[in-house]
Amino acid sequence: MLQRRFAFRRRCSTFTTIAASNSYVSAMFAYSSSLPFRRTLQILLLSAAISLSCLVLLRESHSLPYLHLFSFSTFSDTPPLSSPYFASSLGDVDEPSSEADEYGLERVLKDAATEDRTIILTTLNEAWASPSSVIDLFLESFRIGNHTRQLLNHLVIIALDKKAFIRCLAVHIHCFALVTEGVDFHLEAYFMTPDYLKMMWRRIDFLRTVLEMGYNFVFTDADVMWFRDPFPIFDMDADFQIACDHYLGIPEDLDNRPNGGFAFVKSNNRSIEFYKYWYSSRETYPGYHDQDVLNKIKYDPLIDDIGLKFRFLDTAYFGGFCEPSKDLNLVITMHANCCIGMNSKLHDLRIMIEDWKQFMSLPPYVKSSSILSWRVPQNCSI
């Protein structure tokens, strides 16, 4: 495909030159032959139109690398070895071209990272990528949040299928395609189905890779709405901080019920070893998803041996439908967890966005003197 594209560029360039030359010669011939000026103008306009069309087609050809990324079936036994954009594994290409590097993981993370190498990550599949669906509400929350818009500069969307990647390119600046051979993640993955489990464990392994590359990250599900900047409230001495379905009041209490949809993790030897252990534990507990396995291994003495500094995030700030935050003056993020079905999730997320907009429109003295809360969950339930 790349050869065809470059060949097309050469043909197009040559044709443009020929067309331009022909227009000039035709014009000079017209004047020297005293033909009517209108015919000369027609020739010039025709040549210009042909040249412009060719340039437009050439510009469109620049989008081919994105589509070439998914030019094969995710169910294919052997992906095309000639594709430098294939991201099913980070080491597929020994000597990637400059174009491959441009769209590779290291380049995307570097472009999005803060000065201290921190990024925000979320995953996206086709089911959540359609217009007016989850991804649009997720991005809107950053735009209407309190000092959150600038955080979009550090957000990387990890696309799990072709349509999600194309949609990401249309709505955001930092996109990476993570394709898993033999697995189709484009449909809505219902809780605890085999595809759901594969998606969750693929995510854990990918996050371990990001840590090994030296990047700190906030991982957030796309159904977590961001209304305030969370970084000022994070414990900078902790290695691993995670949101909760149920919070018992003490951040170090291992009996808190974690939710893997929102976590802040610092890149160091302790966090890397922890993610390796977490991922390998899927074999110890087959049929369990990452969150349930975390609930089991959090008590393991190996965690103490690693020296991981583990903290749970207060639902007063990092709430969800399982345990909603009570005061909009405090809320930082709000997660559409404990919710079954896309229609129910979208219904309640839209109400959540409207609640926040109404809150932000209130005069400051009304906000500070009142404890205002959410109208959700409504349709969401477990």
C-alpha cells in the first residue's frame, strides 16, 4: 500500500507539472494565434481544476497509514508483516520506519506526557465510540469541568478496534491502536462474559507495559466523568491509588472494595512488580476478572514484600453509582459503575452532565452554602 501511495504521489506530481506546463503552452499559443481570450481562459481554468483535484487526492492519501493499521482482520492467524502500524505487540517491528515510529506507542505517550512523564489513559471500543455515546460524554466532562480542559492535552485514547481508532482520530489528538490477535473487542462486552474478561486482562498487561516504559498514569474508564483536577488530592507518596465501589473511611484499609475503572499509578520497580503479579494471578483465579483478583491478592504478603504503597480513594471525591459522592462542592470524578446496559448508562450519564452544568451555573454563594447532590443513579442498577 505504501508503494502504491508513493507511486501515486509521483504520478500525481508528474501529472500536475504536465498539466501546468500544458496550460502555459496553451495560453501562449492562444495569444500568438490571436484566438479569443475566452478560449484561453477556459484552457487555463481546466488545467487548474485538474491540478487542484490531483492535489486534493494526494492530501487524502496521507490518511492511508491510519486505515492501513487495520487493513487485515483481527481474526487473521498472521497479520501482514509489512504493516509498520500494527500494534498487537510492541516488538513486532525490529526496525520501524519513521512513519511507524510517529504512530507508535512511545511517540504517542511522549507527545501526551507532562514534564514528569505522567499521562491519562482510557480505552475505547466501537460500542462506546459512536457519536453521542460514552466517549463524547467523557470528553465533554473535561471541557465543562473545573480546570479540567487542559488535562485533555495529556489524555491518550487506546482504541481496541478499527472503528474506535477512526473515531478517536476524529475527536481527539492522542490516539493509539491496541489490537489483540484472535479477539474482537468491537462489541459491547457484557460484565463477566469471556470477551469482557479478555478485555480486562489485556488492559492490565498493557498498563504494565506503560509502567515499564517509565510513565506514570491515571487510568480511567471512559464512563468516568471528570469534573475537577484530581492531581492536587492524590497522595504523592503512594505507588498505587485506586477508586472504590465502597469506601470504609480509611485510605489504607485493605477491606475497602476497589474499582479498577480509576487508578493513579507511579512508575517504579514496586508498581511494575505488582502489575506483573496481578496479571499472573489470573491463572491462579481462572474465570475471575481483574477487580475480583485484586480483592484477593491485596491481602497477599507478597504485596508487603514488594513494598507497594497502596491507597484507596475516598468516594466523597471519587464517587460512582455504587456509592455516589454526596456533595458537588467536593466531587472530582463520578463513575457510571454498578450499571447494566448501554441505554441505562447513557441515560444516567446525560443526567449527570446536566446536573453538573446546573451546579456550575449557580452563583458562588449558593454553591458554597448548600450541599447539592446528584439525581442519579436512576436507570442504572446492579
